[in-house]
Amino acid sequence: MKKMLLLGAACLLSIGAGAAHSSKRTANAVERGHALFEYHCASCHGPGIGNPGHPWRTGTEALQVKYRGELPALLAERKDLTPETVAYFVRNGVSIMAPYRKTEISDADLAALGAYLSRNNPDFAKK
Ligand code: HEC
């Protein structure tokens, strides 16, 4: 009887693990994307002071000017970004932001960056 209970418990656990699998994968991508963001992007898009005479870092300041506070100047605080938008800007660049080649940021890394930056977007957070 004890054995049966254990077997049953093991079965339930594995079913649960299957359901948790995709959200765990998403959590891993978000975590990896966060690290990539700190490495590649935060020098321009992070918080904190920028070059002498500039209260914000270059990207943060440009987005502060562009959206005039209607959207957060910090990319990491945005709720409207999608993986596609992130991919577009990373591959094409904009203004002083240079485009990134696949040898610099692979497609897999770009997907992780997209997962991180769209984690607060209600349409993408749970996918
Ligand atoms: C050399 C500084 C710099 C770096 C590094 C940089 N960016 Fe940018 N980025 C900018 C600037 C400046 C803008 C705003 C340009 C403008 O005025 O529209 C921008 C715009 C963007 C936008 C568009 C936001 C919007 O709503 O218009 C996205 C998305 C973006 N960057 C993502 C990234 C990601 C992801 C990385 C790292 C892989 C990155 N950037 C690295 C400077 C940088």
C-alpha cells in the first residue's frame, strides 16, 4: 500500500513537472536575458548618470526625450515591449545605437533579451 502511494505521488509529481516545464523555460530565458541586458545594453539603457553633464545614460536620456515620461525611459521598466520590437531595434539599430550582428548577439540570445524586456508585457509575460 505504501508503495502504491509512493508511485501515485511520483506520477502526480511528473505531471506537475510537465506543466511547470514551459514556465520554467520562460523563467530561464528571462534570467539569461537579464544578464545579457546588463552586459550589452545597460551601459546606455540602465539607470544612473551618463556622460558629464548628462543626468541619465544615453539610451535612457534619448527615450526620456522621445516619450516625455509617457512611457518609462528605462527599457527594463517598459510594459509595452514585445520580443519582435526588441529584435527589430537590436538587429537594425537606431540613432547612435548600432545594429548587433548575429556573431555579437545570437538569435537565441536575442530571444532571451526579448523574453526579459517583454516580461512585464501582459500579452507576453505568461507565454
Ligand atoms: C550606445 C548606446 C546604446 C546601446 C549600447 C544600446 N542602445 Fe538601445 N537605444 C539607444 C538610444 C540612444 C536609443 C533611442 C534612439 C531614439 O532616439 O529613438 C535606443 C533605442 C532602443 C530601443 C527602442 C525603444 C523605443 O521605444 O524607441 C530598443 C528596443 C533598444 N534600444 C534596445 C536595446 C537593447 C536590447 C540593447 C542591448 C542589446 C541596446 N538597446 C543597446 C542607445 C543604445
